[in-house]
Amino acid sequence: MDLVNHLNDRLLFAVPKKGRLHQACLDLLTGSDIQFHRHNRLDIALVKNLPIALVFLPAADIPTFVGEGRVDLGITGRDQVREHEAVVPPSDTTGVDEIMDLEFGRCKLQVQVPEKGDITRPEELIGKNVVTSFTNLSQAYFRELELVHTDKTLVNGNAKAGLRTHIKYVGGSVEAACALGVADGIVDLVESGETMRAAGLMAISTVVESTAVLIKSKHPSNPQLIDLIASRIRGVITAQKYVLCTYNVHRDKLDQATKITPGKRAPTINSLEEPGWVAVQSMVEKKKLAETMDTLESVGAQDILVTKLENTRTTA
């Protein structure tokens, strides 16, 4: 049986084939026990333990494929979803539904200009050349600026009445456009900001803040399977954010201790053989772990242990 016939019975799940989200998506699939083997040069992989086929696509194309119902489910950046929706607004039958924020791939789509230039505000780019790979979002952003500032703003002594910002598409190396004289400013993604600063640029405005998101079609082929996948992915994300903290504390200090570690719902408390003492288990955010342990120790908690979580099923 050929691959096309195999796909007819499977939920299609699009993931980025390369780029900044690719490896994090693969790690998420592994943590969710979605087992597959991707053959070299093939952009489709059949999942071994679930009726799913993974489709590896450019992140920028995933909102289109999901929005048109070509695939059921996808992972991409919120910036890419917004870029798609800027030209194809969602309707009852097309577009995508966001299932959850995956909390990785955090970045900002920002307006940037040369640090040593005269431009310090985005409205000063009205009527000038702006280069980006996010043309739809950039056009929408500057059209709004133009509506607000037309006939009202003087920039460098020039009236902006009737001027339109010239948005040019560049697929890569957007940050080089100003240095090469192609643009007066750019709209590009910023993660750490190192590339921006190395190119002699500074951010003057944010168009969109983005993270990776799980999206689905308006009419998925198998809603129950999508719910299962979403539950598994949510469990992995929770496990990445929390650890299980276990400690012993005297009952006299229990109220103080449990205020420090309230857990997702409530801490688990068990009596110890030693009179007056209890053992407490509670989920604690990783980013607050050191501070939490210090505070627990200060109120008399002892034998504080931390266990890494591999996976979870918890309520929001």
C-alpha cells in the first residue's frame, strides 16, 4: 500500500522542518510518546503507536495548511499565525484555532533602525523603505500608523500627508538591509537581541510578541485524537515547568510551610512515625525552586528533596 493510502486513515500533524522551533518540537513529540522515524529527505513520517502522520513543513506555511484544512494540527510561532491572518482573516470555516501556548520559542517581531541614525520612533519611517519577511503584519502595522499620523505629524520637517511606507520582502538576512542601503528600517524577529546589536540596529517598537503555539483546523478529522495529543503535550509542558518538592516539617510550622508550597491544587500531607511531624509533597515551579527551598528551611522544614517530573496529567 502506498503512502497516500496510509495518510487517508491518519490525522495529519504539521511540525516545523527546520529553524528555531524544530528541535524543541521534536523534544516535545518525544516527551509525548509520539513515536516515529523520519527517513532522510522525506517530509512525511508515519507515527508507529498512534494513527498520526507527521508532515514537516516550513513554519511560515503551517498556518496556511492548517487554516485550509489540509492538515488537522500544527505547531508554529504565533507570529506566523498572525502573519497569515493579516492577509486571510479567519472565518467560521477557515482559519485556525489556538489550542495552547507551548511556552518556548519566545521572541518579538520588532521595528528596528540603525543605532547611529536619526530615526527613534516608528512613525518616522512613514513614507520610507522598510524591509521584512513579515510583509502582511508590517503593512498592517504601518497602515495603522499612517492613518493616525496623516496630516498631523511633521517628521524632520516633512509633512506625512498621503505618504505610504514602502514594505519590501526579503527572505533572509533582513538585518543587513539597512547597512546595504536597501532600507531605512526593518521589521524582524528578536530573541536575545545579539544579532540586532551586532548589525548596529536598535528596536523602536514591537509589532507582535510570539511563542510557539499548538493550532488546529476548524474542522479536524479526529477531534478525540487531537484532545489526546493536546493532553499529552500539556503534560510534558507542565513537567518542564515544575518539580516535586518533598520535605518534613513539624505540625506547628505546617501552615507556614504550605503557604510557601501551595502546589497546583493542594499539597499532599502524611503523618510521620515521629510524633508531631508530617511529610509534605508539593509541585513547585522550577524558576522559583531555590528561593522556595531557602524559605522552607527558614521556617523549620527539614530533609528537603526535589524530584524531576518526566510527565504529568494535571488540571490547569
